[in-house]
Amino acid sequence: MQISLFPQPTDRAFDSDVYLSEQSAAIVQRMDEMGGKLYLEFGGKLLFDQHASRVLPGFDPNIKMRLLRQLKDRVDIILCIHAGDIERKKIRADFGITYDADAFKLIDDLRDWGLDICAVVITRFSGQAGAVLFQKRLERRGIRVYTHGVIEGYPADVDLIVSDAGYGSNAYIETTRPLVVVTAPGPCSGKLATCLSQLYHEAHRGNQVGYAKFETFPVWNLPLRHPVNAAYEAATADLRDVNMIDPFHLQAYGKTAVNYNRDVEAFPLLQRIIERITGAVSPYSSPTDMGVNRAGYAIINDELACEAGKQEILRRWHRYACEAVMGFCDSATLNKVGTLMEEFGLKPEDRDVVLPARRAAEKEEAEELAAEDAPTVFCGAALKMPSGEIVTGHNSALLHAASAVVLNAIKNLAGIPKQLHLLSPNIVESIAGLKKDILERKTISLDLEETLIALSICSTNNHMAGLAIEQLKALRGCEVHLTHLPAPGDEKGLRQLGVNLTCDPKFATTRLFVS
């Protein structure tokens, strides 16, 4: 079914049902074209693809899992994880957990959806202690684990790679179904190498197999400098990915298609490797040919998608600015996103919640500077409601700014006057006493996670607190900005509420250790 791009205006940018139909049909068609088994490299997030749902409003962040569930009787799933990522405890930013923990979570999530992992592959393994422990933990739970070592001369030495000393040295992963999805917690996890290694072993067994790639971004049939594609560049600025016109596709078909530098640069070599493995001419004339992405055909409001793409560029800039001040990101990454902002005429304050948050902090500082219990650093927060209204909050002796803004937001949604308190003074004082006198904390003000627990306790005998709690789920997807880096309890609480958080690159305290 061919669907024209942007057929009608709507309040959504993306139609997930159309996408599901288009995408499943494209994958089944590619399986039929291969005539045997298809190894499908799954790029991006298999679950909770929040980037896609932000830049394409209407995109179901779990659409890939729905897709796999439709094909469950025909699919095996292999999970790859880079041994180096395990060893250095690389973090998945949207969950705040390490890649190895995310692998455990992904296995559990798949099972919740009625799917299971066929095997886990630890790639570029050279005996790293963390990777060995990870392997043992999985094997003790009955999960098959394979290790693939580093191949010398990879990827340039094709003669060595496509030999018993190259891909042949990797363990063959037994699969039984015609579609093998190869996925990972994040990029550069060894998915492609695992697919090619499997192709090598399958060919030596006389099996007819093929390879294809499924990645949502960049969207190949959108313009090169479309904001949605530019947002992908912003999201991968730390990897130095750059979108470009696929020159192989242009030469083969006379048509423009968007791809990114790593795929384009690797294509000639990948084509040689596939041909060497299969002993036949590659079925692909371009890296775009290898893809089965149909996201572009489900965009139904280009104007909304463009604005969402620009807002994501702003979010990424704020995130990298915070990572830079913490030492997690280099200046080149921040400058790259800054260049994208200049391209689209954006500035940090173009995010609606930035200036209101800063004004909230400035107002509190002006009013409370002379107070004895005034905080040493004045922090503000702003939250954009589903209605478009912006509510603010600030820190105090008893509450963090994130706590204040969430309480104000749910009061607003529940129709509770702002001046009425949801938290019982006795409970707040009890928690403060616990923190100060028993746990010997330096500060007693409640972070968001503590505030939500206190609110749930108060709801047992406070009807208004109960009404307010029911509104928390309405905050999912709302935009939030803090004038400071969040404390761990604030960050965790906001992540659990599912808001889109950005912050100013400033510390909320002069203390170096924050727990």
C-alpha cells in the first residue's frame, strides 16, 4: 500500500496504525525476496523510543514491539551488547541505567509482550571482568550467551574477515525461525558484525539467507535538512553522525535518498563482504536499499513534525550543555548542536518553559533574599500543561523546585486552589526530622521522589491529595525546565512521570557530593 507523504492536516504528526501496517508489510516482503532466512538489524530503541515519539507526535514509542508481536511465530531475537560498554558502565540516558541493566530489562520487557530472547551476544569480548560477570548472571538464569572476539584488521581486511579465522572463529548462534531480529541497548553494540557472522555460518551450511536493516532515522524520503532528520543529527552529535544524500542510490536510480555518513562510508566494504560470503552479486545497489524503513509514509502533518524536530534540537542542546558542565561531553558535541540551532534560527530560550523557570527563580530570590531560612541557591522550575498553560515553582526550605512545580501542576489539573496545601505539615516535619536527626543529611528539603511518597501517604486521609495524585498521569509527555541540574531524587521522579526534562547548566548547591 503506497501512501503519499503528508496527505492531510491533523493534530498529530504521525499515524502509528498506518506505520504498523506499512512496516510489517515491508519486512514480510523483504523476507519473501530473500527466499530463505532474513537477518534484520534493528537500529534504535526496541522499546520506549522516546526520541521518535517526541519528533513525530503520535508515534507509539512501543510500536516496534507491537510489530514483533504480530510476527512472533516467525521471529527469533538476538540481543547484542558491546563488552566495552559493560566494562565502563555506559548509561542509557532516558532510563538512567547501565547498558547491562538495560539488557536485563529488555529481556523482561520482551517476555511481558509474549516474546523471548533467543540468545545474547557479547561483542568485542576479550575477557573483560564486567562482561564475564554479566555472562555468568545470564547463564545462571538459563539464557544462552555467546561471545564474539575482536577480529584483527576489521573491517578492512576482507580476506581475513570472511574466513575461518574471522567470522568463522565466532560461535554460530542456533536459530529456528525465518526472521532473526538482531537488536541492542544502544548504538555501536556489534549488531551488523553479528548479522554478518551469522550469514557466514549459514552460507557454510548451505542455507539461503539475507540481510536487511531497520532504522527509523534518518527518514530516507524526507528532505536532507528536514528538522526531523536534523534532530537525529542532534541526538547522535556525540557519535558525530552526519546526514547526507546517499550517492550510491542517486547513481543507481537517479533519485535522492537520505542516509547517514557511517552507512554510506561502510557500504562498499559491506557490499564486498556480503558478496564474498554468499558468492553472488549483492542484491543491494545502495545503503538505502538495505533499509526497510517506512516511517516517512506515516507522517500526516509535516508542519507539526517540523516544529517537533526543532524542539528536539533545543532539548538536545540543553542536555549536552549540562553534560559539558559535568565533564561528560566535549565542546565539539555541544558546538555541533549549536550549529544546528543556528541553521534553524533557534536559541535556547525558544523552548517555552525556559524563561518562565528562570523568572520563577529570580522572583523567589528577590522576595526571600533577606529571610533567615532562604536557600543559598535559588532554583526555578516550569511545566507546560497539556492545555498549553505554564505553571512554575521554586525551591524553599521544605521543597525542591521540581517538587513545587509538580504539586502546582496537579493542583491546577484537579482544580485545587494553589494556596491550599496537599502535604500534611506533620508528615513533612516527620520526614525532615528523619533526614536531619537520624540520617544526618545536610539538607532537609524534599526532592520530588520524597514528595510523591509523602503525597501518597497524605492521600489516605486527605481527599484533595487523592484527587491530585490521580492527575499525575496527565503529566506524561509534558515539557519541564529546571534552572539547575536536578538532584538524583528529582531526576528519578521526573523520569518516572514521563516528562521531557531540560535544565540550565548550573549546580543547585555549592556542595560537591549530592546523594
